[in-house]
Amino acid sequence: MQHNLNSNLLIENSFQHPLFNDYPDPVFTLDLKGNFLSTNKALIDLAECTKEELFKSSFVPFILPGDLEMVSGYFQKTIIGKIQNFDTQVISAKGNLRSFNITNLPIVINNEVIGVHVIAKDITERKNSEQQLKLEQKKYRDLFNFSPIPQWVYDLETLRFLDVNNAAVKHYCYTREEFLEMTIKDIRPAADIESLEANLDQDIKPGVSNQNLVRHLKKNGTLMHVCIEGNSIFFDGKNARLVLAIDYTEKIKSERALAASEKRFKALVQDGSDLVAILDLAGNYRYVSPTSKTILGIEADDYIGKNAFDFIHIDDQENFLQYFSLLEEQKRIKIPPYRFKIGEENYRWIETIVTNMMDDPTVAGIVANSRDVTQRIENEIKTEESIERFNTVSKATNEAIWDWNIQTGNMIWNRGIKGIFGYNQISYNRDWWYSRVHIEDVDGIVAKIQSLIKRKKSRLKVEYRFRSANGTYKYVLDRSFLLFDKTGNPLKMIGSMQDITDNVNYIEAIEKQNQRLREIAFTQSHHVRAPLARIIGLSKLLSDNDEKEEIKKEYLQYLVSSADELDTVIKDIVKKAENL
């Protein structure tokens, strides 16, 4: 007891020295049970209690429950003679919390540990700074890991990946472990490695931020166009580069598709064969494609602000307006050909499709696609004139005149096709004609036409049977003329079909009559001659008086029989002659 009392007095007296009492950090001693034996003023201020209240307790109430086991462990190691150093938190009697770095020194007298000398270094500010740093690091780590844009950090010296975020793992299909075994060259196409190395030498320098559009490869080999932006940083003690990668693949595809679309638009609108214009509901031009110059010979700007109806022939305006007004109820209208003014007195035939796109904010107007059909209309007029000539000829000749375009297969007929055969249309094709030729005649006609083309001959005259609209066949005499181009290819065939049914029937009747005459002549020369010869011979025999009566009677019977036979033959001749 006396030993402990002396020891405690020694410890307490040591803290009476002004040097220890005025030390800015808490300094105190504990007995082997952890009770306070002496302390300086700093600890009393920290504990926020009196010295007497402090000495009645141990260090335990000042330690957070979570740290108590750790602190007790260090205390036990100190009382067996080992110096201990650790960080912990201390709570005052009023609940204020501070962080300290604790150094436990064993108090040894006569080789015996009689207590623990404690030096507490206030590290609250440092701990708070470290905690704040950890929070900031976590925040930036979360920003890095949970960013929807792929990011990574790589070593500037080795080019190896040092870290990758979740978006990079998901987008490139490599695991994080696989990334950390690779370099940035491994995600580049082999053809791009040389340019990568050149950029590393020139642009990738500490403190330099840059942006490039490059090509990257996914794990499955998919090629991407990526915009990368990098900044130099210091990471884990290494000069590194933080890279953000934005996949521009779809954007580039869209841009290319847009460029292709614009190119097609230019080809269709600016360089095409159609005249494209945008009008308001009143018909005023707001836009005219540059093709107006090549199609109509007028600059596009000359139409802007003018009204389309002012260019339409006066005889066609009413019809045009009727179709144009339908746009109030219908989305798209096709306006039949009309005459469009291109000069003081010159007009071109125009065919237009108008589409109401007033509800489309990018257009907000009536889109008119017009095409010059002057040549077609003129050809149709010529065709109508030609058909009219055919009709005139047909009235004089009573023939069906046809015009066969060999290249298209179309056939145009005059009105004779109706007058002679009963068909209402004047336009058919080659197959329609073939299907109406008698099945027994069609192969022969086709063979003759093919032979005509092969031999480069022009004229063909052929007779065949042609089916009328009522299903009966008429005999026709078809005279045609074949036209060739400069290279010898057949262009068209023009012909006329004459109804020769009556002539054929008349000839057939004459042939039948001639046949009956020939039969009469044959009968006269053969059937009449035999019985007549017998009658003459029997008459001579009967006139001979030397014959016996019995024989004469027999001769007489033969004579009667021959006369009957001759009478039958004569009646047959008369009957045949009556039908002539």
C-alpha cells in the first residue's frame, strides 16, 4: 500500500510542473485499472468537468462504445510494458466529440509497471479533412463509376488501363478484369495503331486536354466511331490520362443517311427531270427548284412571289382550278396535262401532282411536282390524227387498219375494228390479236412474220380466220408493211385487214357446184354408158331372126333390166342438176 501511495504521489507531483500543466494537448496518467491519477489542464478542458469529477472515474466513459474494445486492448498491452500508438475518438461529459492520436507509455518503477502515461494529440481537424477527402473521393468515384458515358484511366507510360467505369464495361462488353489486363491499343483496329502512336507522341502530354474522333472495337469485333476527350491526371502515383468516350456511331450513320438523303434530294429536285415547287393556298410560288431553267428555260427566282394561275393557258385555267380546289378535302391530287406559259406566246404541256403539306411545319405549303409532257401530248395528238386518217380510209375501204409497235407490243386500230368485228376499243396488245386468230391459223402467221423479220423483208400478204366479238370467225385478207430502224431492228408493222368472208363463201359455193358437175359428168361418162351399151347390144340381138323365141325372151328381159338401170341413173343426174 505504501508503495502504491508513493507511486501515485510521484506521478501526481510530476504533473504539477508548469511545463506539463500548460501543455496544449491532454497529458495524463492512469493506474493499472484505468483510473485517472493525474492530468493537465488541457484534459480537464476537453472532459468539460472538474478535476475532482474526473478523478472519480476511469477513461471508459470518455471512449465511444464502438472503440472501447480496441482502446482496452491497447491499454492492456501497455501495462505489460509495451508502448502503444493508435487513433480514437473521445467524448466529453457534455457530449462533444473529438479525435485524438493516443500514445500510451508504461510507467515503470523498479522494473515494475505501475501505471500508464498517456499523451493525446488532437487530430480532429485532420480527421475531418480526411473524412471530407474520402467523401469527395467517393463522390468522384461514384461520378466515375455511375456515369452513363464510358470512361477509363490509363497509364501514360505503359498505356495499360488503370481503371474503367461500369458504362465502359457494359458498352465494350469486356469485364473490368479483362480491361485491366489490356492497353488502349487493344480496343483500336489494327489499321489505326500507327495514327494512335503518332497522336500519343504529339498530343497526349501532361496537362494537355484534347478531343478526337477515332474508331474503337467492342469485344465482339463491332466497329464504333467514338469521340474521345482526355485530360492528364495523377492516379495512384502514376502519370495517367482520364478519357471520356462518347459513341458517335449512330450519329455518324444518321449524318451519313441525312447527307445521302440530301444528295438524293438534290438529284431529284435540283438535278432531276421534275419541276418541284412550293405554293401557298392562293397558288403563289414560295419555292421553285433550279430545274425550271433546264425544263422551262426560266430561272427559278423569276417565279417567286408570282401566281401559278397566271402561267396557265386561259382555256385550261378552269379545269386546273377545279382540281386544285380538291386539296381542301384530299391530301394529294393529280392534275391532268395543261398548257403552261414559258414565254410571251409559247406554251408547254405540263402534268402536275399537288400534295397538301400545310400541316408539316418544315414545308407549310402545297408541294407541286410537275413534269413536261409536251412530247407525249404531241404524240397523242399525232396518233389521234393518224387514227382519224385511218377512220377516213376505213370508211372508203371498209378495212380494219392497225399499227403495231413491236418494241412495246401495243396495237392501235381504226374504227374498222368495231365496224367489222364488233370490238369497242381501239387500243390492244399483240397477245390480244394472237388470241383472236383461229388456232389452226396462228402458228402459220407467226412463222411468216418471224421469217419476214429474219429476211429483212417489208411486205406480207396473208389470209386467216379472225374471231369477232360475237364469237364467230371471219375470213380476212391482211396486207402489212414492216418498218426497220437503221441497225436493222424491227420497229413497227402497219397493216389493213379486209373482210373477205363473202368472197371465200362464194368461192366455196362455186367449188361445191363444180364438184357436183364433175360428179354428173362422171356419172354420164361411166354409169350411163354401161346400161346404154347393153341396151344397144341386146337390140341388135333381138333384131336377128335366127335366134329362137326362148332366147329372144331372155334377151328382152335383159333389155328391160338395162332400161330400168338407165332410168335410175338419169333420175339421179336430174336430181343433182336441180341443186346447181
